[in-house]
Amino acid sequence: MNRKLMEDSFRLLQAEMSPIAGIQLHLSPAECEQLFSVLERHDLEYDRKVHLLGIYIILTVAAERHMECAPHHPDLTRNILDGDYLYSFYLQLAVKYRELDLVAYLAPSIKKMQIARSNGDFADQNPAAGIEEFLIQEQRPQSRTSKAI
């Protein structure tokens, strides 16, 4: 099941991403394991799992690209632009698949992580934990706000 989920998520991302960007998305099943276990704990439709895994992949690869930014690195500009493109692509995808509540929920932690990295703190980010916290909150009856949009 996880293999098919990964294949479907990568297929979706490649179809949605601009070919002009020239970004190849690579993430191993082991790197997705944290989110697989989250998705297994929640009763979600398959398409939503594909979308959430796609968002996870984008956030993970965007963070990796930005972490590869070092002065005098030959690919410095490319890594910055790739990471920035992927963060904007994350927003586009989230809007398209009506995950605005997720974006709002993750925004403070993503912003804090970006600020920390700009100050030289490259501690690991765990988007799977944020997604799980969001899914738990979403299951509470009063939390469904922008899903009707």
C-alpha cells in the first residue's frame, strides 16, 4: 500500500509541478515512513492520503534544498530558488486540494524553522508531526473551518 501511495503522490507532484522548474523530487520510502505511520492511524480517503504525502514530500525536499545552501557552494543560487519554488508549490497544491486549514496550522512552525535556519540552526524539521497534530485537531467537531471553501 505504501509503495502505491508513494507512486501516486510522486505522479501527482510531477504532473502539477512546472517542468520549467527542472526539479526532480526524490524521497525514499524510509524518509516517508514517519508520515506513513501517521496516515495509518487516521481514517482518511485514499486521495487525501496522496495529497498529504505530496505536501509532506514537498516540505521535506524544500527544507533539504535550503539546508544545502552554503556560501560559495556552486549550486547556492539553484538550491535557494528550488527551495523557494517548492514552498510556493506547496501553497498552490494545498489550495488546489483544499488543505487551507493545514497550511494555517503549519505556517507558524514553518516560519520558525525558516528563521532558525537563517540564523544557522539547521535542526531537523518533522512535518509528519505537524500533520499528525493537525489531523488530530481536525477530528474535533469545532475545528472544521475552511473545508467548506
